[in-house]
Amino acid sequence: MTWNAWLFEAKSIQEYLFASGRLRDIIGGSELVESLTGELLDDVLEAAQVGEAITFSRRAGGAIYALSEREEAIHRLRDLCSLAVQQHAPGLRFESATGKGDTPLAAFDEARRELQGPGGRLRPQRPATPPVAARSRRTGGAAVHWDRKDGPVDVATKARKAHADAARAGLVDRVRPAGVDIGWRNWPLDMETDFPFQGENRTVALIHADGNGFGQLLRNARRAADAEPERFPELFRRLSEAISGTTESAVQTAVNEVLLPEQDSAGMLPARPIVVGGDDITFLVRADLALPFLRRFTEAFEAASRQALADLAQAGITGEDLPQTLTVGAGCVFMRASQPFSMAHELVEDLTDHAKRAGKAAEPVVSTVAFHRVTTALAGDYDAVLERELTDTWAGVGYRQTLGAYAISEAANRRLPELDDLIALQGVMEEPAMANGAARELLTLIGLAPGQARMRYQRWRRVAREDHDQRPLLNGFDACMERLLEGFDPESADLPFGPGEVERATPLGDVLALKAVGSRCGRAGQGLETSREETA
């Protein structure tokens, strides 16, 4: 018996979604990508009349893995679906390849090799843009349509705009908590008219979170499939469903506990889902709720993953090299609502990579987050941001105003600073009795004259120690710093930076960033409905 496989993978999805930088287009693009493995694929199967002959090991997150004993069925699906995707989502890059073998696994392997070779080559973008053509003002692509608001737009932007309507809400439906009556009307479509900001603060956060451990799960699933090749479609389908289910349930928990209590009088939620697929998510969230949302998502993801791993073990996907809990690495970019999302997504992905590396360096692996508040021109390279914006160098020593990545879940070996400790430090620094400008003045002076900064820091400590109202807060400050900074000594005359001969770091810049965006100090379900000003 010969098996046939067809593999399809959409590429550079984030780049495609954020190309124009307009929220409505991003929303339309996310719904469009969502439909590729849902509504559009169903329509293709019906039109090709091959639905009963096809088995899917994966159809989610912009990826389709199809298997069949009938070669013509696979070829019909490949040809029609590839054509439909190009018409449905013009400008979206994808890879496609077929293979055959004696078992489903052998067919998959041959298709995977083809995908990594000729099948994965980049295809030219159509239509080509001649010099005389009008161009989209936001993307530079050849204009094919005139939009009343944006003027000339390219074919990809036109398709994204067409999907930003109430009739297409597949992604919104998947993030709705069970038993909660919210729909497309409750999610904002426009930053200027719909988004429920607080007062004059128009800061938002672009969040991207990506799971750790999925690669090891795939290797173990492959090992199980090697032992029983005929079970390959079932094993990989169960793995895909388990990971997607874990992610979706965690998102629903965070929406229910963090976002729903923050609906405005019109029922509008202060966020917008952009991508929820596989083990990663991208969300646009009001800045004050970003870390509470991310923290609750992470807690729920870890809890749900324990049950998912247990279910997969019963199915045969197991091994001593698997963790007991899956974790996430997350990036968060705080920015003004008027700044371009098309540049922010590059930075948030870089922050996510930075957080994942830090989390995997710990033992055991922990969930982590790295964040940055944009105050200058956006840069896609976080290393460049660290060097240009967050580090001052004196006498060959770099003074860095951030600790980089923080552990969201408890770091058992304390090799990473914990987010809870940073938020506790933020709470101390926001108390009215604390000198509001002390930390900012300290960081400013470090960039100008470290000697003066050291003197100013010691004077602040001396005044706080002698003041009845500030003394308990100083003790709280010291307690938080001792947990965050290795080797911190409250009695030292040195600056509040960690040790290092080449580079030293402090969490004070991170605290100032959270204060500036109004980040909530409370946990989900513990006073989130109260504003920072009221809790102060």
C-alpha cells in the first residue's frame, strides 16, 4: 500500500498581518489566516470532492498536513488549495510539497524533505510593480484599489480589509470563554474610535508569547510514530489538538479574569486578539493590563499543559526527557497607539527570543518575559535597543537600566529575577511618601556623571532612613532589591546595580517603564478593577 502526503505551511505570518500597520487591516489579516485551515479548506475539500479520502495530521496555525492512499486526491487538494490561497490571501508566502511512501510516516518524511528543498523556495510576488504604477502609501506595493481612507492600496491590503467585518469572527469565537456572551461587537476594530482607553493615557502593549518544549514533544511523537508508523496521523493530530487546546483554554482564562472586568459602558474589551495558533499568541492589550493578562495566561497555560502532557502520555507520546509542565517565553512592547504596529512586531518577536533564551538557561525551564517601552524611533533589534537606549558606559563599565528577562513563574534556583519581585518594587516606588523623581534622577545622572549619581543615591537613602514615613518604604525597597539583584547590599555606598566588571544592571529602569505606562500592580481577580491612582 502506498501513502501520499501534502504539506502546506504559511510563512512570515506576522509580517503579512502587520504590513500596513492599521489595526483594522491587522484584524482582517488575522481572520483571513484563520480561515485558511478552516472555512477555506472545507470549501476546497467540498469542491475537489476528496474529503472522504483525506486524513489530516494537522490543520491549524497556517499549516496543513494531509495524507491519503489516493494520489489523485492529494494532487487535487494541493492544486486547488494552492490556487485558492493565492486568490484568498494574495501576498502571503507559503511552502508546499508532496511525497509518497509505504506508510503515512514515510510519505510525510519525503514531503518534508521536499519542503526543505525545492518545495520551500520563495515564489515571486504578484503583481510586479512597474515604475509608473501607483503604490500603496503604507506598504509600497502596487496599488490595485482605491480606499476612501487610505487611498491607493495593494492587493494584499485589499484582501485584509475585506476580512475585517462581522461575518468573519473565527478567531474571536475561539478566544471567547465558555458561557460568556461576548462576540465581535465587543472587540475594538479602530484605535481612534473603539478602543476603551483610560483617560488621556493612549498607551497599548503588543504581546507575543511562544511556548517552550513543543520541539521536544514533536521529537517524542516522531519516536512513537517510528515504532508504529500507521499511527502517525493519529499521534500528530492528537499532539496538535492538545497544544492548540492548551493555548486556547489559557487565553480564555486570561480574557475571562483580566479583560472582562475591564469592559467599558458599551461592552468594549480593552484588547484585540491577533494570532492564537499552536503554542503561540499575539495580542494587542491596553498597557495597564498587559502584564496581568500575560501572567494569568502563563499560569493557565502551565496548568492546562500538565493535563495535556498526561493525556499525550496515555496516547504513547512520552519520555523521561519531557518536562512535567510546558512553559512560555513572552515579549511585550509598550507603545503609543499612534505608533506603527508594523515595526513593533519585529521588536516584540526579538524580545520573545530574548526571554526564551533566558528561560531555557534556567533549570528547570521557566516561563519568562522581556519588555520594552518605546520612547524613540522603533528598532527591530533588541540588542541595538539595549546598547543605544538602555546602557551608559563609564570607565569601561556599562550601566544597564534593565535586567532583561524576568521569570513569570517561580524560578526555583533564583538564577533569574522574578516578575513578582519587580511588581512589588513598583508598588513600593509608587507610594506617595517615596520621592517620585529619585529613581529617574539617578538614572539620568548615571548617563552624565556617575560620581554625582552615587552621591545623590546615598543622600536619598539617608533622607528616607531619617523620615518616619519613608523608612518602612526604604526597607521594602531594600527587600525587593535583594531578591532582584545578586549581591545587593543596602549598607554599601555603591550604586543599586548588580555586580560586574564589564556590565552592571539594575531593575530601576524597568520600574520606571511600568510606572510610565500605568501597569497594574495587582494580580488578576485581586483588585484589577481599581486604578493605580486609587490604590496609591
